[in-house]
Amino acid sequence: DAGVIQSPRHEVTEMGQEVTLRCKPISGHNSLFWYRQTMMRGLELLIYFNNNVPIDDSGMPEDRFSAKMPNASFSTLKIQPSEPRDSAVYFCASSSAGGPQETQYFGPGTRLLVL
Amino acid sequence: AQSVTQLDSQVPVFEEAPVELRCNYSSSVSVYLFWYVQYPNQGLQLLLKYLSGSTLVESINGFEAEFNKSQTSFHLRKPSVHISDTAEYFCAVSENTGGFKTIFGAGTRLFVKA
């Protein structure tokens, strides 16, 4: 299996621009998670989906952030408009639908720099 | 709600020395506990996890962790570290309530020196 795939791996953009991060979970996994990692705040859960439905988006920082999962094999995290404080590494992870005991499999991350 | 505290942000240690990375959690219900490792410029990957049964769990590369319910701890240990163990280690907890949310600690950076 290819594992969790994220694109792009690196993104540099200017403040105010729209940024779209993409994730393909492991085939057969029904839960998908978006995290943000920064030196100051560590690893933060932004949102997670189960069977393509958003279950908890309480970690989404503000309305500038949105996430979708139109099907079982694809999810996007969008930031519009982007700000310098959004600079971070964004990880996507997936797990099977068995529940909280399941291992999460992380993608390699997207390193975002907003100038 | 559950929470996780990793007591050390950085742990420097010499090669072949033993190491312990400390983790305490807080929860009002039964929990599942995890240790993940993150190598530079990579995503996190599972090192080991405790679900039930024996309180001592082991990984394939010599790490072990012991679940201590009375002290609400899940410390990670290795009797002899290698340079290749240099990485960041995250303790994580999820509650056995049917949800999917896992809370990660702030991470401990293990630096193994020659």
C-alpha cells in the first residue's frame, strides 16, 4: 500500500492567497484526520471525518479554514485567505473505522509558508 | 476530557545509555495509550500501543512502555539507545467511549549523542 498521500509537499504563498491542501487516505480506511504542527503549539487536531462526514471540527481555527471529504479517497483542507500565522506543517492521517483503539497512519505532511 | 502531559521537552543521552521518556494522562474513563515517533521531515508513525491486557507493551526496535493506572502514566523506556533513535516522540491517549478523537502530547525530542 502507498500509505497516506499528501500534496503538495511544500507550498509557499503570499498573504491573502487561497491555499488548498490535498490528502488521499489509505484504501479501506474510514476515518480521516487533519492536524497542524507548529513549534509553538505542537500537534493540533483540526478536524476529523468518519465515513466522509465531519464529526468534530472544533479545532478549526476560524472561518478562513474549511475541509471537505467528497468521497472515501480524497479530502481537502482550504485556507482562504491565508495569513503568515498559518505557516505550519499540515498532516493528514487515516485509520480504519474500528474506533479509538485504532492506529492512525500519517502522511508525510505539507509544509506551508505564508509570506 | 482527556489530556496528555509529556514532562520533558528534550532528552539528550549518550549512545548505548538507557532512556526514559515520561508521559502522564488525565481521563475519567478507560483509555487507550499510544507512543508515536516522528523522524525529521516525516509524519508520525506508531511505535507501540496499549489497549488492554498486559500492562507492559513492546515495540520491534527495543522500546517498551508500561501502563500504570494508579499513577496514570505510560512512560517509554529503552535500555540502550542508538544514534538512529534520535527523533521526536509523542504520547497520545484516546478514550474508550466510542469516539475517534486522539489527544497528542507536546512531544519529547530525544537526541542521542555519540
